[in-house]
Amino acid sequence: MLEESSNPQAPEEVAPAPGRETCYGCFKPAALCLCGRIPEVANRTRITIFQHPRERFHAIGTARIARLGLANAQLLLPRAVEPRSLRISASLASGSALLFPAEDARDLGELPAEAMPSGLVILDGTWSQARALLRENPALQALPKVRLSPTAPSRYRIRKEPRRHYVSTIEAIVQALGVIEPDTLGLEGLLEAFDKMIDEQIVFRHRNPRRPLRKMARRAEAPPGPLDSAADEL
């Protein structure tokens, strides 16, 4: 299963609300626990998720689905090396690429089979958070970059995306794996779990009006380069 390296003292983390029974496997309310409902996917391509601290406990963050479902992956958070540091130490697979829509990024769907990356690095956060992670981790800047060209809008119905072709972290991962290893079984099951999580969160929100989501819509942030997203709200 996906390994999670966490730091309980990381800046700006918001822990689950006290007094509410919470699953600490997926950080969801116990009544909405995802842990037993995510299919196991035996992916071959190594997935490494660099997560911004603010996303760790986000009620509708989708990196948790990748953490629970992907067999060959890891999720990493900054360690408290210095105040507010976003530096993450990671040993990346040889042949890794960063899934990020930079100007020099190559379209993953247009790469020949022999040029497909053996590992993908994903930045999990808003556009500004993702850029901050990239800026503070020089090793990521040196990686070759690839991008996606989503053909349909995100299924993220509860969190408004700034542009129609922005997709969530789990959608980006599933689409990328579908291109690199189309024979891998179970990928659609991850999206079905994603849909279910959103459905349940909508119901939960209506039943708990005193606990609204903090930001239902984000201001559009124009990232540098082509706008093919690879992370939540990217």
C-alpha cells in the first residue's frame, strides 16, 4: 500500500474536528470512512504524491483515494526542518517525470511507448500550493515534465474548478495510468469511489449546516504554461 510520511507539527494543518468520531486511516468521519471501499489497483508505474500540508485533512481531498488504492505509490508531506518549510525528501524512481502543465511539458498521450515515464510525481494542492511545492523542491524542477489533455470536465461536483479542464488529483492519476498502462485493472473503480465520496459529502454538508466547507469555490489562478491540471484544483 501507499506509504505516508507525515509531520504532525507541519504548518497550517487542520486536524479533524474534536468530538467527532473520525477514521484516522482516511481522515473522514467514521460514518463516511473510505478505507474498506477503495479497490486495490496493482499499478506498475510508481506514483509519488507531494502533498501540501493544508490538503492533508481536507474533507474532499482526493489524494487519500490514491493512498488507499494504489499498490505502487507513496504520499509525502514536508517535515519540520525549518518553520513553514515545504521541502520534502524523496527517493524518486529512475525515469520519473513530473505531471505538471509547464510550457515545456510533453503531452503524455503523445509519447511513444518507449518514452513513457516509469514513475510519476504529482503535486497535491491548489495552484498556488503546487507552485510553492515546486519552487521549494529543486529536485522536482529538474525532472522532465508531462501533461494531460482531459477530454471531459472534472467530476469534482462539490469543489468548483477554475477552468473546465482542470481535474482532481485522483482523476489526473487515473487518466495518466490509463495512458501509461492501459491494461491495468481497477482504475475506473477508483473514480467510482471518488464519485461516492463526493455524493456522501454533499449529503453530509446538508445535514450539518454548521460545518460548511471552508471554500466551495476558489478564485481562478492562472498557472504558467498550458492549463492541463494534475492536482486538486489545478
